[in-house]
Amino acid sequence: MLTPTHWQKSSFSGNGDGTECIEVAVTDGTVLLRESDTPDIVVTTSPAKLRAFILGVKAGEFDHLVG
């Protein structure tokens, strides 16, 4: 029997219907990410890689990719 995946989204996500957000779940030590408006597409990564990415975003490493 498969254990259901418990998706979590930020309370800061989107306005109104809540379809403008990223949802996160952890299953067997793997981090799962999906957009709420396309829940069938799931990206997987490790906690260490997600942490490194988040730290890079906070440090401005990807600022050149936006506006």
C-alpha cells in the first residue's frame, strides 16, 4: 500500500484560488516540488541540493536571470 504524499505550500502563495504556488513534499528522503496549477509534473531533488539552491538564491547568485 502506498503512503499518500502530503504536499505543503507557503501561506504567502498566490491570491484567491491558490493556483500560483510551488508545493513541496518529502518522501523517503527525496524532496518533491510541483506547481499547483500543473500537479502532474513533479521535480525531484535531494535535501542537500535544494538547500544549496536556496542559499544561492539568497546570496544573489541568480539575480542576473531576472529583471
